Amino acid sequence: MQSTLVRPHLTIICPQENVNAANAIEFQRQLTTAVASEDLSVLLVNMEQVEYIDSSGLMALVSALTLAQRLERRFSLCNLSPSVRMILELTQLDRVFEIFENQAAFEATVK
């Protein structure tokens, strides 16, 4: 369903398909596990391969963001497709998440 790249203090999760009710629980589990990791200070979700996300997928992202904020960890999104960006804008979650145009733009901000 998704791939994960782990670097010191940085984890990049790359969902490989639509994020919906069928796979949102597994997606949330992977996000929560990454955020809760002792070695993590930054989590990037690269949405390049995701064309659609439903309310279950949004809840997984919001839940992981809430946990990241509680643990004082950075949580960002990048490479949003136009349809995913539109869903985030309609729900006003684009104001909540730190969103980057692509992974290179994100990596330019990581020290």
C-alpha cells in the first residue's frame, strides 16, 4: 500500500494508492507508529501517488497531525494532486497542514 523511507530523525511515508475507508486504518497505524517513534522529529507524507482521499483518510492524517503536535514533532505533506488539494481546501485542512509543492521544497527546509 505504501512505502517508507527512514533517515536520521526523518521519516517519509509514500502512500501508493487512494486513501479511503478500505485502507485508512492501516494508513493511520503506519502514521501513528512513525510519529510515536523515539527516533523521529520530522514526518513527511509524500502524496505523489494518491489521486483521491476520503473522510477516513483525512481523519488518519488529522489524527497523526494531532499526535505529532502533542509530541512536538513536525508533520508535513507534499506532492498533492489537484483533487487531493481541492479536498483539503474544501475542508479548510490546507490551513492546518504544512504543505509543500514537492519533496525537494520540503527538504530545503530541513536542517
